[in-house]
Amino acid sequence: MLATLSVTFPFFALVLCGYLAARRGLLPLAAIPGMNTFVLFFALPCMLYRFGASTPIAQLLDPSVALTYLFCALVMVALVVSATRRGRIGWNDAAFGALVGAFPNTGFMGVPLLVALLGPQAAGPAIVTILVDMVITTSLCIALSRLGHGDGAGQGVGAAQVSAAQAAKNALKGVAANPMPWAILSGALVSAYQLHLPAPVAATVGLLADSASPVALFTIGAVLARSNMLAASGHAPAVRWSEVLPVAGIKLFVHPLWVFAVGYTVRALGVPLDGFAFTVMVLVAALPSASNVSMLAERFGADNGRIARIILVSTAAAFLSFSAAVAVLPRS
């Protein structure tokens, strides 16, 4: 356990540094969007490209990993929606609660952390889960969030259906505009055809890729601090801890246990799910909630104060829960 903590500690320490820097005013809140832009459009795509280019194409196109993880994600979305959609939590807040309960922070935190723990071969299965969450889980939850937006008697269901369809279309457009899937696809093509970038270009990509992990982790902490500060300042409704802790608990404990149970079952049934990929999937599920869900919740008018607190609680608690998962799971 101590050996595991020695690897995970620097990652969570960088998140804490970013959080404290924003809370104490050392990092202006106005600078956080710029850091997000650098990570999302420059550093992280280069890191994912490099991992994709160095990963055998068979790992990036593994249907057993994709379908198993997708089934688990869909069940998690249904579980969180059914458990939380009551009282003042309508479809919009329930859907984004489901997204924050089912979408791990794989891009910003998971890939570099899992590679540090398990080696470069962990990147392949982790990248597959990123694609599932960005393309399907996110689109589904955004579509569900629109179900409560029908107006007027007799037209509520039809309006909600149209709104949900439009939301799904907008979500797919957002995926197409996201550089991360394109970076993964570019890396996969390079891996498949054994191509190589010109040396100066490869060196530039390498520098940006090397910066992705520390800057992304620092930015996660700053984003969490900003969301928490805005919510505390009255820019969001009061949040009840009874609406936060259950979802954070589902993300950190139910999600990895469910992925473990499903993966164990499909392997027992003879599905060719590699044991190492199975371990990576469970550890991906054990990661804290994705920080970008807060930005999506704000964009679609959900209770971002609640979402930000779920992300904050899951990130803080994951230091111990994720380390425990690493310690007990087999590495092969």
C-alpha cells in the first residue's frame, strides 16, 4: 500500500496545489480558462496522440473492452438517475449527476496515473474507455437532461423528445469539436501504418505531451476551487450534502465494483477480455469524477454547485480509495 501511495501521492498533491493556489488568490480565476485551453487543445491531445501512436492498434480497437465498459456505463447512468431524480432534482440535474457519477477523470488524471502505475501498456484500454465516455455516455446524459424541458400542456412530451434529439445532436457536434478523439484517431492511424513524424515535429509534440500531466492536474485543482468558490458566493443554489455524498460514493465504490463484477462475469462466460485490460478498466472506474462535467453542467443550466462538490469530494476521497483499489487488484 505504501508503494502505491508513493506513486499516487504526487498526482493528488498537484491537484491540491492547484486548489490552494486558486483559493489563496495566487492563481487568478480569470487565468483558469487559459490553462484549460492549453491542456485541452495542446498538451492533452499530444499526450493521447503519443500513447495512441505507441500502442498496438489491436488494443485501441478491442471490442471486448469497449462493449463491457459501455454496458457498465449505461447501467451506472440508469442507477444514478433512478436514485436521485426526486424532489427539486429534475431531469436536468439528475442527468448531470449521472454523468458525474459514471464519467471518470480518465483524460486529465487517469491515463498518466495508470501509465505510471502499470506501464505504457495501460494506455490502450484507458483510451478505449475515454472514447466510450466522451462519445456515448456524455451524449446520452445531455439528451436525458433535456427531457424535463417540454413546455405547455399537450406538447410537453413532443417538445421534450425534440429537445432531447437536438441535445444529442449538439453533444455529438461537441465531440467532433473536441481535439482529444481526433488525437486518439491520429495516433491509432500512425500505429496502424507504422508512420513517423518528422523529427522537429515529434520533438514539439513530445514537449507538449510531457507538460500535459502536471499542468492538467494543477488545472483540475484550480477548476475545483473556482467552482467551489462560485457556489459558496451565492452564484448557485444552496447544496445539500445529502445530494452530494451518495453520488460521490456511487462513483468511487459502486462503479468500480460493478465493472469488476461485470468483467469477472464476462470472462467466466468465455468473452476474450484480457486480464490486464480488465484491471485497467476497474481502476479507470475507481478514478474520481471528470472535472469537465462541471463546465457542461454550467453550460446546460444544471446545478453546478452540486456537481462541483461531487467532483471535489470524489477527488479528495479518491486519494485513499483509488490507492486501495490499486493495492488489492492483480496486475495481470
